[in-house]
Amino acid sequence: MKENRAVERCPLPVHVFFRWRDARGKRHWGTGTARELSCEGIFVISVNCPPVMTQVRLDLSLPPLGDHARRIRIESQGRVLRVENRGNAPEGQGFAALNETLRLWDLV
């Protein structure tokens, strides 16, 4: 199967904290693990997934990628594109989100 994505995705299993509001304005939050991410989006493995088309905020920290590198914090706001439930598969369930804004911080 040919890959149609314009941006390469990176498999990077890092911890993700995310939050969203439901249609009534009630706040929800969850945690999970990034299965893969790119500058355009992320797929998060989690048992607690926001509904499709929900605005979601995500926070994660990348580990140092070299001997003298620093950790980088990523804060993203985007929209949930799909929720997957793979039953008994190792990755279980999760959601894909498209980034609408992306901020990077160099952690000292």
C-alpha cells in the first residue's frame, strides 16, 4: 500500500497529556503514549479518547536526541480526526489529531 502523507511520521513513544471540553463545556483530560508524530499531527494510544472533531490540547516532552541536546517540550492544539479501537491488539485504542498550532520550548 502506497503512503499518501506529505509529511513523514516518526515513531516516538513518549508520554502525552491531553485535555478537551465537551459540548456542554465540561473539562476532560487524559494521558497516553504517542505512537507516531509529525509537524502536522499525532496519534495517541489511550483508553480515554476525545470524540471525533473535538478541539484538543496536547502536551509532551521529547527526550534529548543527542549527548549534549536538551529536552524539548511540545504544546499543540488541534482537532481529533479519528478514534480507533483495535480490541485486543497491543496498541488497544487511540486517536489521531491534526495540529492547528504548535509551540516548542527548549527545556533547561
